Amino acid sequence: MTDCWTITGAEVLKPGGFVTAPLHVANGRIAETPENRGPVLDADGAWVLPGIVDLHGDGFEAIVQPRPGVHFPYHLAFAEADAQMIANGITTAYHALTVSWESGLRDIAVSRALVSALRQATPNLSCDTRLNIRWETFALDHVDEVISWLTERPGDILSINDHTTANHHLGEDSAKLKRMAARMGLSPIGAKQEIARVWARRDEVPGATDEICCRAFALGRPVLSHDDATPNDRRAGRARHATVAEFPTTAAAAREARDAGEHVVLGAPNALRGESHNGALCATQAIGNGLCTVLASDYYYPAPLHAVFRLHDAGVLPLEQGWPLVSANPAAAVSLHDRGTLDPGQRADLLVVDRKTRKIRAVFVKGRKVLDRD
């Protein structure tokens, strides 16, 4: 399979906007001049766009466990997620792997098995697949293990999550608690008891959070803070070396991040639907107000591609300004300096998208065509 191409006839998205000129790929990277041995791809009537960099995708969980208690083999799940991501233009992905105190789908044994399975599956995946390790702050007994994964897997990132503080207030009739109980394989009463058990250790949480952030920072791993609700939450995250605000729930928290020059990640499904499914910060409004720089697939892999087109159609951002939300900006947020744009020397991760139908014609990862719909 060749990693040298010349793509002609398309409008190519460069950092300054669209240009109509051939795009050359040599040895898996964007090149100034063509390789004589490379084939020519006629992309008349198409855009050539940088591949999507997805910093947070937990749609994988629904592939592993499509129904409560029904688990599919992890190697099969990774292959299916890979096919879905490539089909939707995602060429670099961070699976959101929760490290929790919970039983069931998010049991630490499941997390360990997924890390091991991804290590074995990676050579056969088309998408550059990494982990966004979502450490729950009450997963107090797993700090050393998370750090060991970050040490062994230098491409992964760390996200700091605290859902326990909110969940310990839930009543037994709460729909959220019932969903959580089903995920854990427990009754609502049993889930409530487990929450109470870990809540009793809340005094240990600040010290453990300080430790894991400092150790990740020392390894040079990007750290993200999840669900910041207030400016003080964002400042606290910043003090712990969390330099990216992931899914802040309010405009005030997002503003604190942007005023400090930090990237803000919101859900592409939110931007695609025009509202948050849980009443949090509206991504469309945040983008219009300069409060969001990155869109992630969250729970729906098609969302980044289609959200950018919706923003274009709604007059929020033209395509050339909206596309960096899913390419250049997420790459910069986690220091992936070799991708996200179509500048010479960058990895040739790119999409050929029909301008009329907006369907993906082809996907290239590191110069190799991994999807062809012509």
C-alpha cells in the first residue's frame, strides 16, 4: 500500500483558507513536490480536509456493552470502533477509558483488560488510537496503576473526573442512579450503598488528585480537567497542571480557561443538536462567543464531521474557520505537533469530502488510503 500520492482537482484547506492546487504526499507526509512513484487521485468537486483529531470518545463503551451485562470481545470492539471512526473521518482518536471504583462496565479489571487488548489490537487498526484515561477522583486505589500506564504509553492523556460528589446526592428513584446501577450490575439500593462507601473516603481525594496530576505532569502528559463548573474549579485545575478544560458546564468556567489562553473542549453532539442533552453549556453559543476551541465526539462518532457543517450552515463559523475545532485545535491542545493541518512536513492524515453531498470519498492515515468510497 502506497503512502505517496498527488491529489488533484480539489479545494484544499490550508491554515489561511481554501486553495485550489494539487496536494502532494510523500512517505506519509504532506510534501512540497510530488513523488514520481505515487499515483494521482482525481478529487474534482471535493474538499481535502485535515483528519479529525478526537480527544474524547466514549462511544466505545456502547460497542463493548451494547446492553447492560452483555460484553463483547474487546479485540472485536476495538475493530468495530476503528471502522466507525475511520468512516466518520476520525484519524486520531483518544478512547475515553474510565478508571473508577465502580463494579461492572467500569470495573478496574475491565479497564486493565481494555488496555491490554488495545496494545494487542493497535497494529491492525487504521486510526491512530490512544487513550484518554479518565481517572475518577474517588478511584483512590488506582493512582499508581494509572501512572504506570501513562509511563508505558507515552501517547495517552489524563483527564480528572469527579462524578461521585454529585452522584452521592442521588435518590434511589433517580433515573441517573438507575442507569448507573445497570452499568454496575447492581440494584439502585446496592449502587447507593457503594456510593456511600466510597464517599466516606472523601478526605483522601485532594491529596490523591494532587499526586496523580503532579506525576502525570512530570511525565510530560497533557492533563485535562473535566466538568469545571466555576472559575475557581478551572483555577484549581490549572494549579494542578490541568491545562485543558474538558466539558466545562458553564460559560463562566469556559471564560476563565479562554482568558488564560487554554483550550476548551465541548461535545460535538451538543453542537450538532444545537443544545446540551443534560442542560449544560450550549456548544453552539460557546463557539459563537469564543468560549470553545475543540469539539470531541463524546458518545457519537459521526458528530464532529457533521457538527462543523451545521455550524457552517447556521452561520456560526464558515467551514475554513470551523474545521480547526476538530483538527488543528485538538492536536495543539495535547501537543500533537505533527498533525491537524495540511502544511508541508505534517502527517498526511486527511479526508476527501464531496462538496455537494458532504460524504467522505476517501480517508488517508499517514499517507495510506484506508477508506475509498469512489
